[in-house]
Amino acid sequence: MKKTTKSLHTKVDTQLAHPAVTPLYQNSAFESQSEFFYSRKNNPNVQEFEEAVCVLEESKYGIATTTGMSAINLSLSILKPGQTIVLNKYIYGCTFKLFQWLASHYGLKLVVEDLSQLSEVVHHADFVFFETPTNPFLFSVDIKHVAASYKKLNSKCVIVVDNTWATPLYQQPCSLGADISLHSATKYISGHSDVMGGIILTNNVEVSERLRNQRFYTGANLDPHSAWLLRRSLYTLEVRLEKQGETTRRIADYLKEKSEVSKVYYPEIDGDQLKNYATLLFFDLEISMVEKYPQFSDHLSLFSTGTGMACVTSMVAQPYTGSHASMDDAEKGAMGLFPATIRLSFGLENAEDLINDLEYAFKALH
Ligand code: PLP
């Protein structure tokens, strides 16, 4: 045998390695006796990530995807032509655009409702999609109430909750009547702004099989390296959230006293649906100061600008020109989003240092 052939077939027996944590399976192919057929279908790192999130969210089945948007897109494959979607009025900009395009392209009916104010359901729906707490404004949608109301009119109606901002630790939508819960794992689950991912959770075996097959056929599976990083991030989710939550409460109180701030948005923590909360806050700048937002953000040295959030370092953003930039002015106006609204995301810095940094930036507005 030529040494080049021998070198090609040189392989360590990994059965003898006994690693203390699961190594990275950076491979697309598996041998025929493996239960992992092909990484587009499944991979040990992806499966471990799914199982670890299922434990935290108390769900039976997890389906990891390349990003949060691909998790949302995959959930939409449940829909059939001619069906009716209800979408909450307060929603991430790209989600709104995806639903708008999908409805017009595939002949679906799209109804936008304020589900945070829902009392009586008036519409028949086949698919209801909302975030709670919402992006923007952190409004709460009552998962039990929405699920019961829509299912009363149509028992087959699929209730989907984007649980990204609540996290698997603090809210379990599938225990409250939702059929599907999903996350942008890019945010809280990653926590380090260095990896993208998404995950769908469900207790329904048929929904799980359907979406798992669809993920295989559309190539939406998370890659092994991202899954390995996300699994590693999960080890510290609880301690990150505890520290970030403390800072969030402290800074919410600080902002309420500021003359430059007209409103602070903080979600309702009822202990039943949302068990705790961390990291993101919105506030409205006094109307006379809105044009000076660039001065405010320029004077912050501990908050970076940009679209990221829920990272170990703090961030500041203006949703009007950032997370909701893909929506036009009229669409943003309809959800009550204007340039005055500012989003803060708190990292693991000392809370006093963050307050001093904010204080300096508020002074720059005068
Ligand atoms: N859902 C929510 C609530 C978000 O805020 C975002 C992104 O900001 C997404 C979904 C999309 O996630 P990704 O960027 O991982 O595709």
C-alpha cells in the first residue's frame, strides 16, 4: 500500500477516548451502522443541543435550525393554501416582513391583531403567531387565553409562540397551551454574539416529525460547530440570566427617575406564565431630545451599537432604524413604534458602572 493511501485511512479509535464533554462532530457523513445518517438530517452535537434545551423548557421534542428566522420559516410549513394566519401587532420587523410576503405569495389570509389586548376572539384562524414578551415594548400576551380562545373556534388551530425574549428557563409555552415554541438561539441562548441558531420545541409527535422531515428536505439544520457552541452556552444560561436580571431591575428603577425619559417598558412577571426576566429594556426619550439620540449613543462607552442583544457585554439600539428597519414608516407607526423608543441590553458588567455610563450620556443631551 502506498503511504499516501495509508495516510488517508489513518484513524484514531475514538471509542477509547472517553471525553469528559461531547466533542465536536465536524462531519457531514457517518458510516452506515451509525444512527446519524447525514448531518443535514441529524448530528450528535445538534441532538445534544436539542435535548438540553428540551430539559430547560420541559418540552418533548426539539428541532434545531440555522437561525431564529429559519425556525419561524420552518414552522410556517405546517400551513396549507387558503388558510388564515393571525399575527400579533407587536412583532420583530423581519418576522412581519416574512409573514407579509408569505401571505401574498401563497394566497394565505393574514390578519394582524393586538393579542396583548385580546378579550373576545372574532376571527377563525388556522395559525396564530406571537412573541411574549413582545419585540418591541415587552408587552405580555396571555398564552393560555389566546390558545383557548382560538382553539374554541377551530380545534386544529396551531398556536406558535416566539419565546426568544423569555428564554427556555423562564417561560414554557407548550405547557400553557401552545403547540410550538421557538427561539432565536442567536440571542439569550448563545449569550456571546458569536453564533447564530434557532430551535423549535413541541410536545406533539406529529408536528415534530413533520418539521423534522421538512428541515431535512430544506437543509435548515444547524451546523455541528454552532450546535457545539450553543450547547456550551447553555451551561451558563442560568447564571448569566440571574446577573443580567438583577442589573435590568436596577436600571429600570434608575431610568424611571430620569427627566430625559418619558416611559420605561418592563414586562409583567406573573410567576405563572413568565417566571422571571432579564436583559432587555425599552425606554422613550423625551420628545424634545429624540433627534439627539446619536449624541446619547456616542457618549456611551460600555454599550456597543448594532443589532445584537442578550450578550455578555451591553448594547444600545434604536429599533426604528435597527430591528424594525425593514418595515416602512406606516407599518412601524401602526405598531406605535417611533424614533423615541430606545432599547438597552445589559451584559455582565457591574451595574454601577453601567449607570455611570448612562448618566454621562444623558448629560450629553442637554
Ligand atoms: N425572534 C425575535 C424575537 C428576534 O428578536 C429575532 C432577531 O432579532 C429573531 C426572531 C430572528 O432571529 P435570528 O436573527 O437568529 O434569525
